[in-house]
Amino acid sequence: MLKFIKQYAEKIEGISVYPILAQFIFITFFILMLIYVFRMKKENLDELKNLPLD
């Protein structure tokens, strides 16, 4: 998928490596956050879920 995005991004004049790097960091951050949430223990999840009501 990154190859697909990079192919179209290279066709835009004046684009540098910074937008591609920013997108890579953005996607990596959210993938890591999803992994963290899915691996979280049930007790911690229940505690965080009830936090606004306490």
C-alpha cells in the first residue's frame, strides 16, 4: 500500500520526503496504539472504562 501511495506522491511537483515521512510516522503510531489496546489486560480496560464515571 505504501508503494501505491509513494507512486502517486512522486508525480506531484514539489513534494519532498517530509510528507511521506510524516504519513509513515502517523500510520505507525496508530498501528502501535491498536496493538497496545488489543493486548491490554481486561482489568486495566475496565478501570479506564469506568474512569469518567468515578
